Amino acid sequence: MADTHENHRPGAIAPEPGTDPRADHKAAKQRAFLEHLAITSSIKKSAAVAGIANGTLYFWRERDPDFAAAWLKALAEGYALLEMEMLERARKGVERKIYYHGKHIGTVRDYDHKTALQLLRLHKETVALVRAAQAEQAVEEEPEDRLEDKLKKINVRLRAFRKEKQRKQAAGQKPDRGERNGALHGR
């Protein structure tokens, strides 16, 4: 079955699984690439494992927005996994065997303090960015909250004014000058 130009167009409807062996083969290769990419963050190694030429990968990424999005997602997952591994190593260290005259005599746990400090610095920067975003959001919300509180107070005073006006009218009293103008003075 020959591919038509329609099958290569971005946004073209993918054929049903099992109806086009070439499309199924391509999808399986793409899945293998993306799964390996999420584990290794290496495009070259993932392409080799999936048996796909680098040029083909980049062609697919350029032509298929869904594949491009899945590629970015797999890379993000790979970097998150790498970050977790580095945190684990920084916290628990790595065991290293000690040899003396070719014989294994013991094991020590090495800690990569340089990496740990870099991770802490990055974490500190991330926390600072999150706090700045939260502070900015709080500042943006504050005027609205204050305005809302003021409007509530105004509405409470307005209701009280109207009730007092109705009470005076029911009692046959004349409204004072401020009430005639529609405002309460001194409150």
C-alpha cells in the first residue's frame, strides 16, 4: 500500500491501528524512541535503540506536531528523572570499592558535595521564583480584596441609610438636608 501525500500532512487523521502496517511500524518505532528518550534524555541513543535515523526523527518532529509535543514531554520526563537521581546521589552518596595491591579491602561512601551544592543553589533559585510569583499574585489580589471590602462596607451603609429613610417616612418626619441629597453626612 503506497503512502499518499495526505498521510504526511500535519494534522492528517491517523489510520486505525492494524489497518496500515507501515503506520503501525512507524508508531511502534516512535513509541520505542520516546520511551527510551524519557529514560536517558539522549536523542542519539534513543534513535539507535529504536532503529531510526536521526534525519528521519527530525523530519517527523517537523511535520507532526503531536510527535513534537511527545518528544518534548519525553525530554522533560528524562530531565526530571535525572534530577531525582542526582538528588539521591547527593543525599545518600555512592559506594566506592577500595583496592590495595589488587585486592578488595573495603568500601567507602563518597558524596559529591559540588553537585549537592549546585542542586541546592538551583533549588534556592526555584524557591525564590515561586515566592516572587506568589508575592506578585498576592499583590495583584490585595487591591481587589480591599476594593471588595470597601464595597461591602458601602453597601451596608447604603442599606442602613435606606432603612432609616423609610423609617422616617413611615413616622412622618422630613428627611434632613443630607438625606435629600442622597448622602449621609458624618458617617
